[in-house]
Amino acid sequence: MKLKLYNTRTRRKELFRPIDPKAVRMYVCGPTVYDFAHIGNARPVIVFDVLFRLLRHIYGAEHVIYARNITDVDDKINARAAAEGVSIRELTERTAAQFHADAAAIGALPPTIEPRATEHIAEMIALVERLVERGHAYAAEGHVLFNVPSDDDYGGLSRRSVDDMRAGARVEVAPYKRDPMDFVLWKPSEGAEPGWESPWGFGRPGWHLECSAMAEKHLGTVFDIHGGGIDLLFPHHENELAQSTCAHDTEVMANYWVHNGHLQVEGQKMSKSLGNFITIRDLLKDWPGDVIRLNMLRTHYRQPMDWTAKGLAESDQMLRRWRTNLSHEASEDDLDSKDFAELEFFRRDLADDLNTPMAIAEIHKMGPSGRKFALDLLGLGEPAEDPRLMAVDETGIEARITARLAARKSKNWAEADRIRDELAAMGVALMDAKNPATGEIETTWEIAR
């Protein structure tokens, strides 16, 4: 099967050729964990989960590495934690658990690697130091900024002229900037703001820097696919690309840049002021996760999407029809020639830049046996099980929490994180707080509703 992807970098559809077919590497920008994920956030989760499944189907599950980060240091997080009167750690742990539960409910596989920004500060500082040494960054008044004019290729990914960007820039009042387009790599922290010691003083990383450092750590200086929403193309992905290529003197950061399109609701831009801001959690109260997933896939990932109640109802009926007499026992060898041919057409469409609308059209033609394999590849193989509707096993949860606290006490952070993620997949949000009387960390939990 030959996979073709539309490459934003070249503005054309290209045959996908991995750097190493035995280690296909993909990075996708993940959530900033300060609030419930909305349906616009759900689109890249679903789109790149389908791509992940397809890559595993083509190259083998053991040969695909999918990294999707968690941003757990950000000014929005600081503001929300202060507004709620909780610690930053408590907010990010709770919100990450909510995200994991929602992603599982809409059928997304866990990524191979899920790096957290706060666990990669050393890599970020090292990246900034390289940029300063190479003349691509400079320190000024406790900040370190990327020197945009030093990168002749800046703007190439988003196809924007630096002069035009500079003329139209909303310039932050920052006298320490050499150029209006220069962006922050490191900034000072004050008061209760989170921070770390660095060569430039106590501070924290800029958002763009985080993804560059995490991608390099886990996938290398050049990898296969970088994904995300089209809203991230500029400035986030443009800045990532500039940092990474200038730090390592490479022509590219990723060979293929893949972006999903915008999403609106009932013909309007989604916003809280219009009252049409919908979270994944809101939708899951009324619709199964697999219906939400199918509805998302009925529009090609690169096209703008209009999310409607009518579309959800149609997707629900479609799934019900498909699952009638669905064969769970048959192997591909058991397919008759018609179903086998339709399944090959389905795979061809899916491999043609994730053309899910055309692939879905093929499912309508299939018999029960062929549909099973097609639905599995789309992540729709079984009716979605909402973890929040499962019976709560309080004893099991408490046992896991006790084991996690023991792991933390022995500084076995990997095991503690594994248990945390296991609980998150069950829809359990953990809140850690220090007991002022004993000084010990105590953990409470709730079902992330």
C-alpha cells in the first residue's frame, strides 16, 4: 500500500517515504492542560489517530512511534490555577486526566510517547544555549529571544513574507526586542509563577520552544511527520521550524507537515460569547464517542468542517446500519471477492491523503465481513465504551493510588506516571496536595465528569 500525504511545506500531495521504515516517527502538538478539550481540539486527536492506525497497518505496530505532548507550563495555566485557587500541579493533573478520558472515549489510541513540558526543561535550556551560540538568539533583560532576521528561511512554511509580517505585526511593547518579529524562547518568572534556574536567571520556557525540545528528545533532529491544526501553522509551527533548523543546521525539522482544517459549529465560529462552545465532555453526555468520531471523519481532514446536530444524527444512524449482522469471527481470508475488492478500494482511499469521506462511501457497499476490517482501521470496530459510565471500582482505584504514592516516595517516577495514566484512562482525575500537618503528599480523586 502506498501512502500519500499533503505536505504543507511543499503545498502538494506526496508519496510518503519514511526515513526509516522500521522506525516511522510522528509528532503532533497536544493539549495545553488548563480546561476541558473542545470539539475543535478533538479534530486533530481523531485525525492523527487515524493516521497512526494507518501507519501501524502499513509498517507494523512495533515500527511506528507517535509522540503527542502535554503542555503543562503556560500563562493560561497560571491564570486558571490562580482563579480557581488551586496549585498548578493539581490543575494540570486533573485536566490531563480529563483529556485522557475524553480521548479514550472518542476511540483514540494512546500515543507511543506523551512527553510533558515540565519534564524537559533541561533539553529546552540546552536548545536555547545552542541558538545563542550560533547567533540565532540573544539575551535581553532576563529574556532570551529568537533573532528572526538571522533565519533566511523564516516564513517559508506558512508562505509569509517577513517584511509583510513585520509591517502587520501587533508589536508587543518590549524595548529589549531587536526586531518586532523576534519571539520569546525564555522569560523571567516572578512571585508564584513556575520557574527554573537557567543561565539567564529564574524563568520558564516560551511555548514554541517546548515542542522543539520534546520532538528532538524523542524523535531526533529530523523526523518523518509533524502534525497539528491549521491554526498552529503560524506562528507556532513556523517558530518551531526556525528554532530546530537553526539549532541543528538542518534544512528541515520534519519531512512532512500535515495540518487539519478549521471547525465551526452550525455555520458559525465556535466561541463562548455565541453560546456554541462545545466541549468533548458535553457531547459525550448525549452521544457515544464512536458517533462523534465518525461524524468528524465524514469531512476530509484538510477541509473546513461544519459541526451540526443533524450530522451527528446521521452518523448515529450510519453506525447502527453498519453494525447490523457485523461479522466478528471472519478473517480476511474468508472474504468473498466482492468484499475483498471493496476493502482494497477502502484502503486505497484511506491511503490517498486520509480521504475518509471516500473510504466511508466504500463501507456502504461492503458486506458484514468486509465492514469489520474497515471499521477497525478507522477506530470504529466496537461500540464506544464511555469510561465515565462504567461502574466505579473504588477499591481498585484506592489500591492504584496507594501504589502510585509508594512509587513517588521511592522516586520511581516512571511507575507513578504509568499508574496515573492508567487511572486517567478509567476517567479518574487525581489531585495531589501536601498535608500541612504531616508534610506528606496526599491524593484525592474524582471521576472526571
